[in-house]
Amino acid sequence: MPHYDVVILGAGAAGMMASIEAGRRGRSVLLVDHAKYAGEKIRISGGGRCNFTNVNATVDKGRDRFLSQNPRFALSALSRYTPEMFIAMVRDHGITFHEKTLGQLFCDGPATQINTMLLGEMRKAGVTMVLETEIESVSKDDTGFALRLSTSSVTCESLIVATGGKSIPKMGATGLGYQLAAQFGLRLTDTRPALVPLTFETGALDKLKELSGIAADAIVSHGKTKFEEALLFTHRGLSGPSILQISSYWREGDAIEVDLLPHQDAGEVLRAARQATPRLQVQTVIGSVLPQKLARLLGDELDMTGMVGDFSDKKLAQVEQKLKAWSLKPVGSEGYRTAEVTLGGVDTRDLDAKTLGARDVPGLYFVGEVVDVTGWLGGYNFQWAWASGWAAGQAA
């Protein structure tokens, strides 16, 4: 039966990085995945350009940008494997890139360049990879782990679980990592789709469906948490970066609040129109600063018709409230089918922050999305994958 120093389950971002670092240390490494190709989520990320990191995914700025029952857990790995370190690897491979917005770095060319880079580093590190191979069982004894695979059986000293979460099942996502955590006595936090479009009940959708395809700059809030990015109306509800971001904080039964005129004084716009163009309909005034269909919907919701010149200060304040704090109550999300990541996972209380090793199971490690660490949209989750994979690869 073949024996390896390290076996890694999952050939995604975290697993590939872990294999590279373990291999560089001279460890014999086997990387196993049931998919046909390695790094499939890398390939489709960033619209095919791979938003491979965020320059703000640092210990200082990242403190509030990773969600977890223990948000500080991620800081150890992030402090030791920084965005600059991954960027250096990208530069060494001649991959050109650009900063899009808010610190997000994208390849100038196709995302497959990142896969090619990682696969090349794996080859140099002597990593063995087997794909289209199912993990049928895992057991442990005093000497290490025994794995029964669909193609063979292997043993190893250290086992790194990098199987990801439940998001995008069509890409092969499974709950294997959570099953293994439970098998070895690790606790799990509740999981739910994150970075996902939000949906509405039928009555609200009937009103919103005419807006499908319309985008607007907005500040979307849930309690004290707010994101200023684009909002997109869809035939199911709301999407766009601001909605994906707030979805990680939103819970069923909660409302979200939308400021449709970021950094604009809506009251001043309305009062100026009342003074300068008093015979304009109020919906026409709203339509001068927002898409026409959206303006009509807001006017209908307010049930206020007539010329803006006839509006009292009180009625104008109601219009301003709708423009600056439009309250909407989603009923759900599009679920794991379209979620970019899974919120929750292996409880960080049972993991060592420095090594990602299980505290009570020597030789067992969990990295990447399977752990209860979820970053903001925009390269944060990739940086967590690189950093956590690197940390485990240094220790396993």
C-alpha cells in the first residue's frame, strides 16, 4: 500500500497551495480530488479573470472583513502569508494583472494562468496528483491515516482536508469535509450560503420584475453593516456586489435598507426641482437621478402623484426617505446553487490558528472554505485559501 508523508483532499486553491508548501519542505505529497480538473473554482472566478487576492486582506484591514464565530482566528495565517507574497509568485510567473476596485486584483488574461502557475509549482515541489478519484473512507491509528480511494488505498502521516464548502454543487461541491470533521470529533458551526443573490416573495417580485437587468449604484445596509457598490435587479430579486456582500450578514426575517443616491442630498434635489421646475411630476424628478423604471416603481410605492411644486415639505421628506432608505425584506437567497462561498464550517475552537491542525487529532488539518472563516467579496476568500493552505503545508 503506497505511503505518503502528506495526503491532501481537495485540489482547489487551498489544497493546491498546501501541497506546494508541503512538497517544498521535502515531504512526499499526494493530492486527491474527485473532479476532472484541478482548480475549477479558480477557473471560473472573477468572470474568468480570477480575482486572486485583495491588497486589503491584511491583518490590519482584514480584521472586520472575515466572518467567523472567532473573527481573529484568520489573522495568524494572514499575517504570515500576505497578499504581497502571492503577488510575488504571480509576478515571477510573468502573469500581468490590474487592480479593479477596492483593492481587488484580477489577471489581465484568463484565470487559467493561475491554475497553470499552481500546477507548475506543484510539479517543481514533487507533488503527485490524482483526479477523478473518490474518497471512500478515512480511518486513523497511532501511525497515521489510512484512506480507501476509488482507485487504490493509501496511508499517510498527515491529512489535510481542503474539500471546500457546499457552494456551487454543479462544480462538484460536497459536504465531505464536514463529515470528516464530525467523524474525528470536531465541532461544526451552522452553514449557510454566502455572497449570494437575495430573493423575494411573489407579490414583491411582481413589482420588481420589470426592473430586471437594471443596475444602480447604491449603499446597502443591514444594521450597522453597509456596502457601497453596484446593485442589480434580477427576475428573482436582487444581486450585484453590494447585495452579495450584505447577504453574508442578512438573516431570514430581516429587512435591508438601500440608499439609491449615495453621497447625494435627495432633499436638496427635490427642493431644487420644486423651485426650478414646479410643474414636473414627482416621478419625472426622481427619473432625472434614477433609471426611469425604478423611478416609476418608487413613485407607485409612495402613491404620490402630481406636480412637485404642489408637494409640501412633509411629502418631500417621504420621497427623500424612499430614495435614501428604501426598506426591502427578502424572503431567502438563491442558495448554494449560486453562492460563491459557504458561511460557517469547522469550528475554529477545535483548530490551532497557527497550523490549522485539529487540536485533539494529531496530523489532521482543515484549510480554506471548509473552515468557519468567510471573507468579503473581492479576493478575500482566495487570500484565506492561500494563507491557510500555506500554514498547514508548513506544518503537515
